[in-house]
Amino acid sequence: MAHRARLRSLAVLLPLVSVSAETTDAPLVVRTRRMDLPDNLLDVAPPDATVWLRRGDGMIAWGEVARFSVTGPSRFADAARAWQLLAEGAVVRDEVGTNGTGPVAFGSFAFADDGESVLVVPEVVVGRRGGVGWVTTMSRGGRVPAATVPVRQSDPPSPGDVRLRAGALSEEEWCVAVEDAVGRIAAGELEKVVLARDVVAHTDTALDVRWPLAHFAEHYPGCWTFHVDGLLGATPEMLVRLDNGLATSRVLAGTIRRTGDDEHDLALAGSLARSSKDLEEHELAVRSVADALARHGTLNVPESPFVLHLPNVMHLATDVTGVVHDGRNALELVADLHPSAAVCGTPTAKAKVAITELERMDRGRYAGPVGWMDADGDGEWAIALRCAQVDGDTTLRLFAGCGVVAGSTPADELAEADAKLTPVRDALAGTYRRVSV
């Protein structure tokens, strides 16, 4: 009867959590077994699958055993406790025993406190890590998932022509917002603020998310390709990865657009690494992450960033690592890290106010944490960047943001935002290529 007490306690301990499950008084039954999988995991992904991939490894999931909807400033802690209560009562048979096997939940969290966030427990997870493939099934009330063996899926249909229009602000209006932000910084109100803009895309036919996801996985293999509950993208920025007490965060801030000329791009990378404006922006972002993680353990923070080369842009990047001593789980670390200066600004409270006043849009889950967590509290939570929110069958909202500091100019920030929109625009308009099994 212990599992029933745990599940009933959700309503008592977590009144702000909305719980959806077919059989809420039944324990979670989980089995993970080893399995040979195709080279491209997307080949077995059904339409609307949950996806988490990088360099061919990761997880594909489908079905839904439970869903936790959370909102408010305590949304990360509330979601973590709801998942813990469910996972603690689970009956688990894990024949693989690696990172990501056994019970696992996928989540996508709003940037702002008042936005709706979600944590989903799927029925089937197909995963691979370090050459080891597996399938995990999760069920409740004796119900066995209908599809427990991954099979090759049909190719997704093309979305057809894609038409773009301005979102909340036109390009001209957004440049005025950047000017306003620079003025606030000059007046001493802020050190940095990250301003985002949205673009609305309309497709000819209903979007099958596998179409853009295949493009992301092929062209941006070093990024984390994701799809969780209608939010899809390929992000280069890991907010925090927790694995057996070792925490890692990849901080990106400071950007320059690539030209396609390798020799010229190397020169641009050198100028980025020496840019006082970009180094200042990067230092603010690294400091915000390091200060948050330092409260929980010992850290290693490199003295200077490296230049991360992506197909469309180059970023200043720093990998912060540390050992967590206080037993915090991944989502508890996320609660302390979000929002970092890389997606909000410095000081945080004043940057949030400026974002609301200047962007004039709801970010939704853009720039919020997206990822997964297992029953031990380990997991990977990236920042939802280079992404789009599916808004109906044929409509998406694309997002991009730029860090505005004292040396920023509206024209340069607009060009940077346009470069950051490129991955999603290209993914929608590109072609689908299947890797043979």
C-alpha cells in the first residue's frame, strides 16, 4: 500500500502540480533490456515522438504513462518531487544499468515563473549510449504498452513551402528595443540584458516533427536535438548535466556569424576571442553559472573561453564542471541556475523586468530548461535555444535572442538574431534524408 500513499500525497504536498495518469493508484512497472538498434535512432521514431539526441546517441520515446504540469517559481522543485514520488514506488527490472536506463521522465519548462511547464513519463524509451542500445517500457495498472519493439517508420512528409512573418515586433521595432536596452545599461540600471525576438512560420501541410529533427541531427550533430511536447530544436548550450555527482555546464555567450569561407572564419574566430564586448558578455554568463553551482560543491572554471564552431555561427564557450556534495538532483540544480545571464541578463531581477517591457511577447518555453531525469536524480537539462514551438498543425513560432551590453549596436544584434534563426528556418525548408538501417 506504500505506493498508493505516495501517489495520494501528490495532491497534499504539491497542490500546484496537475497530475495526469491513466491509473494514478497503481505503481510504475519498468523494464529495461538490451537491444540492437539502427544507426539512426530517428528511423524508429513515430510522428510526434519525444526526442533527445546528440552525435547519434540519446533517446527516442513515445506514449504517455503520466504527465505533471507545473507553474510558478517553485516549478522545478515541484516537478522533481512529483517525479520522485512516482519513481520511488516503481517496480524496476533494469538489465542494462547505464545512464538513462530504468525509469525516466522528459521535461520542458517555461522561461517565466507564470508559464506552464511539463514533465512527461513515456510508455516506451529507445536509447543508446556508448555503443549500448536498450528499450525501456513503463506501464501502470497492468497495462502493457502496445508497441514495445522499435520498428522502422515511414518517412515524414514534407511541410511544403514555408512562409515567414514578423512576430511580436518587426525588425525595426526590435532594433528600437535594443537601443532602449543600451540606454538602460548606459544609465547604470543593468550590466546586460538578453533580448529575444520571434518569427512566425506557416507551412503548407501539417508538420511532422521528424522532418526538422532529421535536419538538426545531420547538420548540427554537436548540438542536442530535442522535441518535448511540441517544442523542438537543436541547442548548443547545456545548462547542467548531472551524472553520479559530477555536474557539467556549457556556457555560451558572445557570438559571430560564419561566412562559409574557412580562412575568413578562422580570422573571425580570433577577433571574437579578443573582442572586449563579447568577453564582457561571456564573463557575466560564466559568473552567474559558477556562483549558482559553487553553493553545492567544488568547481573547476577555466580561466578563458574557447571558440565553439557551429555551421552557422561561432560562440565563446566555457565548460564549468564540479562535484556536487549536498545530494542535489538535476532539477534542483536547474532551479538554482535558471535563468542564467546567458538567457536573461545581469542583475537578474532587473533584466527580467527589461525583458518583459522591451520584448512585448510571451517567451513560453523558449530559453527555458529542456531535457530528462532518471529515478536517481541524474539527467541532462539544456537551454531551449535554436528552437520553435509548434502552434497548431501548420504554424510555429521561431525564437532567437542576443545578449545586449554597453557596446551593442542594433544592426549587429539583429544580424546575430537572424543567424540564430537559420537552423530552424533551414530545417523546415530542407530535404529529408534517411540513414539506412
